[in-house]
Amino acid sequence: MDIIKIRAKCAKEIHDAIISELESLVPEDVREDLHEMSAIQARVDHRLRQSKAISHDDVATYNKLCYKHFGKAQDGKEFTKEEVPPTHPVMEKRPGGIPTVCDMKTQDIVHNYIIDHLDKSDPEIPDFEVYIVWKCKTLQNWKWLLASTLPDGMYYELTYNGDKGEYYLDAYKKVENKVIKDGELS
């Protein structure tokens, strides 16, 4: 048993020596940025576990630091300004490929809207996801249609006005879903 403790102590001392040597090679500002990225990732993971929206400031800061220190994606290509780097903490949590920062903002806007409009008498917030059904870009404006996994029949239209830097949210309730065949139109 003492041999195991001695080996563990030696391994920890070696590990600490390697870490301190590596940290001495990294400039102070880079070290601070990496610590900040780690703290943001911890906050994002915590909020995702609670099914809460992610802070836009955290996403923006994390992306800014990624662009600053990791200018290229894993495939060697440059990041676009809207693209979330593969190292982003929510990449593995949100299926469907690499979401853009705007996609994540729209999902968070709708998520916050839903939470704000839930029945206040319910003791806890239900576990749900917000997903993008459709999106398009016309000139400098974007439009998204979003829905959630809640069985409430709601869908959301979000428009981003690029000239003003504003988002507009419309919430709709599906009243009916009816099939009309081509032959019935005439």
C-alpha cells in the first residue's frame, strides 16, 4: 500500500512539474484567456444541464478568444465570422452540424421566451429543446422558423434586421394541419 502511495505522490509531482514547465512557455495573456475559456465552458455546461439558455456574452467572448488563439478549424480552413469553432462547448450538445452564432442566439431567444411564458404555477421548468425548422438569408436579413419539443403546438418566427442589428420575434399557435391535393385546387 505504501508503494502505491509513493508512486501516486511521484506521479503527481511529475505531473505538476510538467504543467508548471508548460505554463512557463505560454505567455501570461494567453494563459489568462485559456482560463477564461475554461470558466465559460464550465458555465455553459452547467446551464445546459439545467436546460437553461446560454448567455450571449459567454458565446461572444468564447468565440472571440477562439478566433484570437485558434484561427483555423480542425480541417485547416479559416473560420468564418458567423461559424462557431469546433471547440465551442455546445458543439456536442446541439446536433445538426456546426450552428452559427446567430442560430444559437435565435434558439436562446426562443428558449428564454418560452421559459418567460410558461405557467407560473408549475413548480419546475420542463426539460425541452428548441430547434430550427427552416432558415434563409435575404440581403442582410435572416429569417428562422423555430419550434420546441414541448407539446404546445407553438412555433416561432424570428427575423434579424441586419441594418438595425435587431431581432423580431413572432409566436404562433398551430390551429390546423390540413392536406390539400393538387386536384382539389381547381
